[in-house]
Amino acid sequence: QLHSQATNCAVLYGPEVRAYSSAPLHLNPRARSWNVGLLEQVGPHIQYVQTDNKGPGRDASNFDHYRVLDWDGLAGALGL
């Protein structure tokens, strides 16, 4: 987990996960434990690509996929 919130809100896939190499950051603002400030922190360093569609009744499990525009900026925004 990338941020101090419950799991399944923010996931950063490593470079070895080829399926997500073009948009490795997945955020789920629909999760009950979502931290609203996270997107404000990292927003300038990422770009929206797409949202999952896991089917009817699973909207809260759909993640938004983002490409990272500035890795150093993202790391700084997360305090890494």
C-alpha cells in the first residue's frame, strides 16, 4: 500500500508487471477508506488513463489507472 489508508485504495505496480507498464498507478477513490487528499498530493505528477469495469455491483472495486509523468515528484508527494 502506498499511503496510510486501508488496503486496496492505492497500488503502484512495479516495472516487471508488463500488463500495467503504461499506467502503473491505480487509485480507487470509490473505496470507503479513500483519503481525499491523496489525489491532491499526487495529481500534478500523474495523468488519468482509464477506469476498470469489473461488472455490475462491483463499482466500488474499480480502480482508476494513471500514468506517472514525474517519478521524482510522485515520490516526493508520497514522502518517499
